Amino acid sequence: MKIADKNVSAVDLVRGALAKAKEFAQYNAFISLNEEAALAKAEEIDRKIAAGEKVGKLAGVPYALKDNFLSREGKTTAASKMLENFRAPVTATAVAKIEAEGAIMIGRTNLDAFAHGGSTENSYFGPTLNSHDQTRVAGGSSGGSAVAVALSIVQFALGTDTGGSIRQPAAFNGVVGHKPTYGTVSRYGVVAMASSTDTIGCFATEAADVELVMGVMAGKDAKDSTTLADFWDEDPEDKKLRVGVIKDFMGEGVDGEVKRCIGEYVEKLKQTGHKVEEIEMPTLKHALAVYYIVQMAEVASNMGRYDGVRYGHRAKDVHSLEELYKADRNEGLGAENKRRIMVGNFVLSSGFFDAYYLKAQKARTLLIAEYDRAFEKFDVLLCPVAPTPAFKLGAKTQDPLQMYLEDVMTVPPSMAGLPAVSVPAGLAEGGLPVGVQLIGPRRSDRVLLKLAREVK
């Protein structure tokens, strides 16, 4: 990672990043740029370096911020009409930590509105285009952040991952994307989607850069009771790993080019001395159904705050409180937001709570137990990130079920709170990137990133 010093000025790094963001504007990776504030911060870092003052680990490094992180700089829109003009009163803990180390936010990136989606096509500001093929999706919901890194606009970008929202766009754009162990990074100041699986992660072109940024953000936060005590300083053991290839995700429905790329990555693992075997995990086939019950229930709960009364979009010409709620939400929310709220309220309703939500939580426990058994035999599990490379824009927008099926391989680790890393595994025919997913036990994040550094 290029850090500002006496030979490389922060101002030059930031100006270069802003110029590239404008040059690649057609990809729609950014919702807004933070030009004035970013250059002012860069000038201050250059002044400190010239004066011999101490600067942070990320001094002068330009980065992109997914637009569902609260920050006092600019507007936090969550790519929605509801929050189109919202200015946050606080700054997210993750943002505060990396900026305390000198990182400079040059702009806010596009996403599916409120992170509800898997392609960044549900944004109020229009879709983000794939960095390798502008006729295809960037992946989602953190598509803008992935594309900003893939196009070398910034050296790293922050994202959120609830059921694959970092890993899938990382795979579609050929970069490294890390979803940490649940609770590694504080969620304070990040727009909530599904609170029991939301995680804060990072994109970069190199696993070492991801490891550096995640180490800065990790740690306990009094503002988020789900955060874990910092475990990032524990160096992973230097040993050959036992890697289990999940057989259930290498069969029917997986694109042939994806299988080929994963197979080539497995061969690299073997050549570097790691032991690789197949493993069957039959419970995983139920994870998608479990996830979309639990996730939509939590979405419905978290979206209740958007009523247009305290903040957010306010409808005109309404004459009662009921009319206000209906109009605010009808105008301010997109079709996918409404779909998830409606399904979530259905599974939480008194007549269906036991049949759907409670049963899903019980199945979630069985899923966690399946992973625990697998990690008795293996250090790392491996599978594709997605069954296909990036699909065409508009190909799945009219069929929500087909869109949800894109998450079939990424949601199981999320439901179990496990760390997972998307690593480039090669290019499919036609030049589209394919990602391999490395999954580990809780708190094994650095083991996964070490493996990602070693095997490319």
C-alpha cells in the first residue's frame, strides 16, 4: 500500500484518486466525491510529514466509503431516496479508526439501496457497472466499493457483508474481499440491515492491504455490545493447512468455468504443500432458505425507523399520520426494500412466527453444528463465491428468487458468524473474474488472509 512520506505526497495521492474517479465516472461506482475535505486532510498530513511529526499507519492513503457508513463529511444516502439528503450527526467507529491512522475518504460508493440486493442494481442512483465488462453487474450490495478498487481508483474501500455483499462483488471484479468473524469490527454508525449477520469488511487488490486495514478497525467498542475483544495481534501459526473443498458447492448448477478456476486454485494449494480433501456438508443446502427468513425478519425490524417523521424523505400533501407513514415509505423505498419488509413482517406475525422464524433459527443452530464438525477435521473450507461469473445487467431483476440464489454459497458462513475471504481464482472464458471463498472457524481471519497472501 502506497503511504504518504517525504517522497510521495498525500496531496498527489488524493488528487490522483479523484482524477481517476472522474475518469471512470461511467461505471457509476461513486454516489458523491469528497474533494474539498479530502484535499484539506492531505495537505495537513503533508505538513506533519515535513515537520517530522508522527503520522498514522495509513497516512495519506485514499479510500472509498460504502454509502451506508455514517460520517459527518457529506451525505449518507444508503443509495436510497429515503435518505437522499440525510447528513449524519455521528461518525461510524470503523471510519473514525481508519481516519485516525491518516486514511482519507475521497468519496462515497454506490450500493443496493439500504444494502438490499446482490447486484447494485437496486440503487436509487442507478446501477454500478462491472469493472471488466460494462454490460454486466458489479455484484452487490457493495458493488461500488469493489469497482473503485478494481479500477485502481483507491487502494482500499470499506464495505458491509450480511450474506455475501463483500465477497460476491469482490469475486465479480477480481479483487480481495474480506467478511470478518461476526463482531470483529464495530457496527456503530453503520446503517443496519440484518443485525445478527451484518459485518464490516474491506476490499483491496492485495490480501496484505486488507489485513492492515482490518487490523486498524478491529477491536472492542463500548458503543456496540456485539464486538469481540481484539484478537488481531495473534499471529497465525506457520504451518501447512488441512483444506476441505465443499463438495456440495461443486456440482450441478455451478458454471463449468467456475469449476475450472476453482480446480486450478486447488492445484496451487497442493503444490504449496497444503493437504486438500473433499467434504460433504448436506445441511448447507438449507442455509439460503434459513437466511432469507431470518434476514428479512431483521430487515423489517430495522426498517421501522424510516417513517419520515424524525429524518428521511417527507411526503407532501398528507393530512394524517397514517397517510404520512404510507406516503413516506411508498415514495422513499424501492421495490426490493418493500419486498423484504413485507416478507419479514409475515414471518414475524403471530400466526407464522413458530412455523417460519422459530424453525429457521433452529435450523441455523444445526448449520453452526455442521461447521463445528467440519473444523474438527479441517483448518479451512473452500468453495466458489458464486455459481457463475458476473451476469448481465437486468438479467435477474424481474426474478427475485434467481437473484437470491446467487447468495447460495456466501450465506452459510454468514449465518454461522464465520470469517470468509474472496480471493481471485482466475478468469473465465471471456475474461470475467472468478473468486474462490476461503472459510475458517471464528477468529481465524488472519489464517485465511495469510493463506490468501501465499497462494495467488
